[in-house]
Amino acid sequence: MNKCTHVTELPHPEPAPSADTCLECLEVGSNPVQLRKCLHCGHVACCDSSPYRHATAHFRESGHPVMRSAEPGESWRWCYADGSIV
């Protein structure tokens, strides 16, 4: 059983997505791969399969540890701090 304590700290309701795509990728002319949404603030960014790894950068800069997939049909969540699915 997962022991992640960060999930209990998430806001309710879940924040709305900040964008439809990774705006950081658009700014640098890159194509985002597999979008992720921060469950603390709603920031949408690309995953680690994208060249710039903006979702991980958002975690490092903001300290917001939990995100979920923003891809259609996916609902899994990941905690960067614990390095596990939550």
C-alpha cells in the first residue's frame, strides 16, 4: 500500500488546467509529449519523454509533488517526492 502523504494535501476540488498544452514547449518551439497536470495549481506541462521535461521542472521550481496524466482516458497520478504512483 502506498504511504504517500502528499495526496492528502491536495486542494479540493482539483484545480482547472492552466492550458490545453505545454506552453513552455510552445515558447521554445518544441512539441510536447504526454501532458501532465499539477494537482496543486493546475499547471500543464510535458512529461520526461519530452526533450525539456517541463512537468518535472515545475515540480523542482514549485515544490508541488503530485501530478496526474492529462492525456485522454488516463487518470493515474504520480508523486515526484515519493517517486511512485499514488
